[in-house]
Amino acid sequence: MTENTPVTGAPAPAFTTPEVESALEAKLAALPLEVKVALITGGDFWSTLAVPEIGLASMVLSDGPAGVRGAAWDERDPSLNLPSGTALAATWDTALAHTYGEVLAAEARRKGVDVVLGPTINMQRTPRGGRHFEAFSEDPLLSGEMAIGYTEGLQGQGIAAVPKHYVANDSEDERFHVNVRVDEKTLREVYYAPFEAVVTRGEAWGIMSAYNQVNGTTMSESPLLEAPLATEWGFDGLVISDWTAVRTTVAAARSRQDLAMPGPTGPWGEKLIAAIAAGEVAESDVDAKVLRLLRLAWRVGALADVEAPVRAERPGHDPIAFARSSAAAAMVLVRNEGAELPWSRLPGSVAVIGEAATLPRTQGGGSAFVVADHVVTPLDGIASALPNADLSVEPGVAVTRGLVPFPLHDVVNPETGEPGVHVRFLDADGGEVLVEERRSAHLVWTGGVPAGAVTLEATTLFRPKRSGSVELGVETIGSVEVFADGERLIDGRLSSLDDAMGTGLLAPPRLSERIDVRVGTDIQVRVVNDLKSRGHLSNAASISFGLVASDADDDGRIRDAVAAATAAEVAVVFVGTTNRDESEGKDRKTLSLPGRQDELVSAVAAANPRTIVVVNAGSPVLMPWRRDVSAILLTWFPGQEFGDALADVLTGAAEPGGRLPTTWPATEEDVPVLSTTPTEGVLTYTEGIHIGYRAWNAAGRVPAFPFGYGLGYTTFERVSAEVRAGTEEVPATVIARVRNSGERAGKHVLQAYLTRPETEAERPERWLVAFAAVEVQPGAETEVRLELPLRAFRHWNEGWEVEPGKYRVLLGDSAASAREVGTVLIANEVSL
Ligand code: BGC
């Protein structure tokens, strides 16, 4: 067989009709070359060009993936902040993923967005990946199934999904140029798998090409965009580049890279017209790209005279209620000694300890970041669920590193007298081009800098809460000055970590200086950024200013936390990472909790036997104290309704519905695939198909908590399980009966794995092939049917093959606990 043989079982995508195609072709034929070339670069930072002559409206594209930011990062136009990708996958609930897509679609409509840049379906190859929080899982099947739910939910409402980043963009170090070396079998069985699923079964309308290279070719000009994506999987949608990922005129234009973002400038435009004139690029290549752009426009309803395919019944979800219930459905309880949780009797006093209790991380950093309208902090949630309890609140040790933009309650806008910042864009003569009164000290303008503006100035009155020496800091790109009460405190120049927009705008470098402040004496802080000095970021502006966090008081804070824990009936300690540790643009250097958080937990646990640890991190962290505390609840980056969702879980109003979508290690040394550091620009996936639990099993190592694991508030018993032989397409179905043997309704996530110890092929020790999440009433029994399609048995050997012989089916509630329940016999060798 050849590589181009379509995969059996994948429906030939019938995404369009001959009538629609001829209408699109007629529109294409009406366009002159200049317009066609202009159309395949963005019209601006976030949208495509409109061509009213053919009825083509501009389409607005937006991150994503855990909210819809819209065209501006602006607190005046906030967005719903949903649980992060890993949290969504932790629900193991594809119906919930579908609803998540529908809720995002409503947000997109509200914000005038046509195309959502998500879901992120790169693999969690190592827990150090900086964007691990954004991706779904270490398992390709779970990633693919969640991606399908998300995509169908979104597209069912007429909003395009753009699964990203195709492909092997699984870590961040040197992400712009890193050359990932990975063999075909590994691509097929692991890294392509979620993309294949979301294209062939989820019918995604867009795909984002990644920054990195795969086997020596940059993805925005890679043959992999053609095969397997288009030719084998039947993708007929638009390949949108990651922002600034198209870097060549000819190579990218000749590949199946369709839209270069952002615009309006880029490597195509005039240069591409010249390349066509010189015969280096065929006009038909451009035509094919424009046709696909028109097809996307038709799908999202941006093309007049060709009726859009979707006229959805708006499902009308309550977005806040969904944000709350999905966060609870994602929380994973990994320890619950003596049934500490849920609190059947509400405690009379609780020590609420840790920075995240009042400064929670609801989302990760980078382009995924949205500006939420509000955040329900854990303290808010606990306080409203326990109105009669005596709550003591202790900040614990410092977690945040670096700059904390001035919180609103610490700053006054000198113009309005209200909390906030006075912003002016000035021209070369110092004249005001634009003035804004803002309610944030973290400001980003991606919609372009106002015409004629050369300077950005932000002024506020800082009202110190404590007297003493503080470190005043600013983060931006280019030349910057900071004045304190008119005196120049900082004068310097800052360069971006890399060339990507997301990094430059959201993880910019910093300058800072110490200054003495006194309670009762306001200080006027004025920041001036030279917009011309921003290099490749000159068509966007950004500035953050505030105080640099300090851990100088940690000893005293640990003592205070211990005192509070000693005096309270229960201690709830919040630990976690920050959206600087887990962010686009860089990988994590350690899995340990930042700062002295481990020490804090140990000290509190020693003071109060009823210590509950709430882990607020987007990806795995080490928990050396895990056997010393009574309960551990992993909450991920849970979105804006965090506090209420948490209170629901603590009090038992909701169950912690999550199961681990990724293995949690006990120590860093145990992690089989850890490093993300390229060697001379090359990152080789030497482990091949063995990542996640596959790698742990191959290495014979035992993690702290295995893939698939999580406790609910009830218990389940398996009453029966059998493997029934089926058809050629679905060779087997697992039929299991489970009984809720506990006292309250609960969720059970049944997982089926295959294993094939006697094999000619290289195989994982076991691999997930099906799962289902069911809700069961106390004492009730339910039947769960898990179909095992032929593709679950296949492996790549220069083509898809199914080895004949016996496969063992393992069933359980984690990769570690799954046990054999039967076998499947594949009679003949099958080439797919
Ligand atoms: C990120 C993408 C994102 C794009 C637009 C890039 O830096 O890698 O995921 O969609 O920026 O913000």
C-alpha cells in the first residue's frame, strides 16, 4: 500500500456540494491577481480582507482556545474565561466538550468573531511543556475525542474551529525554528492522531500550521500540509499560519499553506506577484488558496449569495453556570484520607492559606490569555458557601515571580480620580492622537497603533499600602522611560525573547528600580514607550507596570500560616504555578512548585491533620508532601468561576468529576520523557511512540498518580464485563455493567486499553482505545458499551496494518488498574 491510501473507517469528507463549489469558483474567477494575492495575507492583525465586489466580508479570527478574546486584549470588552484544555480533557466527557464548543460559539458571536483559533491539540510529550496547560492530554485518543467534541460544538453554530498547531509543536523552547526530528510511525500513531481525528471525523474547517520545522522543513511550507492532511484525510479547509510563521515567498506559496497571518504586510503581497511573473509560483497555487478561503467564508456565513451550511438552533447555555460546572467536572481528587471530602458537616473554622486563595490562576499565559470580566476567587467561593464559618486568611509564601501589574485598588487615574490609568498616544510633536482612560495597568493594543502616534504614555497615581522600599517595574518592548513624581527612574531598552507576537506582547522583558514609598503619600508614575523602537512589534503596543514581587517575608508568613492552621478546624492550602511558569514562549525548567510552597504545605500539615491541598496548576507539579495531607484536589487552570466551583466540590454540591489526562510523577528523575531542550536547533523524539503512560510502562516506573486516575465521592463495582466479537469495521465491543456501591450519585470513567505482548510490531505496552463517562445513582447499575473500531488495532508499518492474532482487552479506571476482561481475535492480516 502507499502512504496516500485513505484510512478505512474514516468517512470520505463530504463537507461541501458541487453547487457551492461552482459558486465559489465563479467568485474566484472574478478576482484579479492583485486581489487574490492580497486576500491570502491577513487584512490586519486579526482579520481577513473584505472584497465587497464579490460579496466577501472580512472574517475575524481570535484566540482561543479557552475563551474568545476578540480583536482586543481589553478590560473594557471582557471575555468568558473557561477551564484550560487540560482541565477540559480531565472531564473525559465528550458531550461536555461539545457544550464547551457551543458556549465558545456564543461568545464568538457576541464578539463578532467568525473563527476561533483552537483547540490546541499538540501532545503533552513532557510535563515541562510551557503550553501543556493548553493541550488536552498525553494520549492521542483522548486528545482526538475531546477535539472532535469541541470542534463539532463550535462549528455546529457556524463558527470555525482551527485545531493547532500542525504538527509536533509540543514544547516551546526555540519554538520558532526548532527542527523536530520524528519518525513516520511516531507521527502517525501519536502526533498526527488527534489532527487526523478532528479532520476526518470532526470535519474541522481550519488548521493552524506551526512555527517549528519537522524533519528539516518549516511547517508553513511543509509537504505534510499536503499529505497526509489534504490528500489522505480529505482536509478541504483553510490552513492558517501561526502568527508570523510564513517566512518565505516562494516555498510557502508553493506549499498548501493558505493564509499568512497577521497582515497586511508579510512575505507574500508584491513579492509573490513578482514570483508569479517570474514563473517561480503558479497562479493556480494562489487560486487554490483563495478558493479555500472562500470556502471558509461560505461556511461561517461571510459570503453573500451562497447560503451558509449551518443554521443552528442556538442552544442557549448559561455561560457562567457552564464555567462553574465544567470547572468542577474537571477537578481531580487524588487523595481523600478518612473521607475528608466532601464536608458533610460544614467546618466551623477554616484557615485559608496561600497566594492563590486570593490571587488564583484561572488561565495560563500567552496568546491563550483572555481578559475576564471577573474572577470568583477561592476565598470568595468558600466565604459564600460557608457564611457562618470563622475564616482566617493567610497569604502563605510568595509564589508570583516578577512584575505584578498594579491592582486597580492601588492606583488612581490622575485625570478622572477613578481607579485606573490615563493613557495617551502622542505624535512626533507631542500632540495627542488618542487618549484612553483604562482600568488596568496591563495594557495591550493589537489592533494597530493609531496613525501618526510615535509615543505611548501611561500615567497613574500609585497609592502604597505599606511603607518601605519597593521595586517599581515595567514590561514592554523597545525604549522605555519611567518617571516617579517627575524624576526619571528608569531609562532603557528591552528586546523580545523571540520573534513571535504572543511572546513579545504577553511575556515581555522587564526593567525595574527600587524606590522608597510611604503609606499616605501617592506617587505619580509615568511610563513612556517609544513606539518606533519596537521593531517587528511596531504595529502593536503593550505596557505593564507595577511592583516586582518579593519573597523577603516568607519566614514570617509560614509562621502565620501555621498559627492559623493550628487554630482552625480545617486548613485549606492553595499551591500552584503562575501564568509565567506556564506560558507560551518557554518551557518549564522544573516541575517543583515555585518558591517555598512545599515547605509551607509540610508546615501546615504538621500543624493540622485536616489539611486539604488545592493544587492550582495547569500541568503536573511535584508533591513531595502528598502522603502527609488528608486530601489533594487538582484544579488545573479552572477559569473565572474557580471559587464557586471549588466550594461546590468541597461542600459536596458537586463531585470532583475529573480523571487525570496525564501522568503525575513523584519525582522529576522518574519522568521518562522530560527535556524540551533542542541540541543545536534539533529536538529529536528519540522515545518514538512511547510518551506519557506508554513511556512509564515501557520503563517499568510507577508515577505518583497514573493516567486516568481520580477519586469521586462514591465507589463503583464492576458487576460484569465481556468482550463481544463484532464486524470487520468494529471487531469487538466491550460490554460492562457497573454498580454505584456508594451512597451518592457519581461519575465513573471506564477506560479500555489494548495490549499485545506477542507482537511483530513495535507497540506501546498498552494503549487507550475507548472510554466512557457515566453518571450512576446510588445503588443503581448501568451498562456501558465501548466499541473498539478496527483503527484501534492498527499500527504503522510504512502503511496502516492490523496484525492478525490475539489482542487482550484491559478494562479499568486508570492505566495502572486496568485488568484483562477478554481477548479479540483478528483472523487475517489487514492493510488499511
Ligand atoms: C500562538 C498561536 C496563536 C497566535 C495568535 C501565536 O504566538 O502560537 O497559538 O493563535 O499566536 O495569537
